[in-house]
Amino acid sequence: MVVILFPVSDEEPRLQPAALEKLARLGITSVALLRDTSVAGLVLEGWAFDPRDAPQAACAVAGAREDIRTLEPLVQMAVSAASNTEVRSEI
């Protein structure tokens, strides 16, 4: 999983068929596009996706940019409602 952040511009990022094909070739199987008024973000996941390919993935959706930040996960876990179970977390 990788999160790619970049400033919102006049040209909106789009998940066009050609961009989705490129993402699939990079091993990405799940994409979420998020934004607020100033920052847009892509959440990219895939078992065959190499985080070193994040700039290529960002370029496929947002075009060539210099102002991209990439976040990689520190911890990833599933949570559920557990009854009568002690929950511990060690990082």
C-alpha cells in the first residue's frame, strides 16, 4: 500500500481507462482517489505493486509533477469488535 499526495491544481486528476491500465500493469489492484480543497491523494494497493513504482503510478493519474509526496505504511492491521478478549498492540 502507498499513499501519494499532491496539491490540487486546475487540472483534476482523473482515473481514465489508459491510466487504470497502467496502474494494473504496475500490479495495483485497488485505487482510491481522495481530495479536499488543497490536496489530492491516491491510495494504491496491490500484492504485486512495488512502492518504488509509486512515481510512475502518480504520473499515470496526475501527470508529470515535482510536488508529489509518497507515504508508505508503518503499521497495517485489521480490527474487529471482540467480546471478552484482551487486545494488545505492539509497534
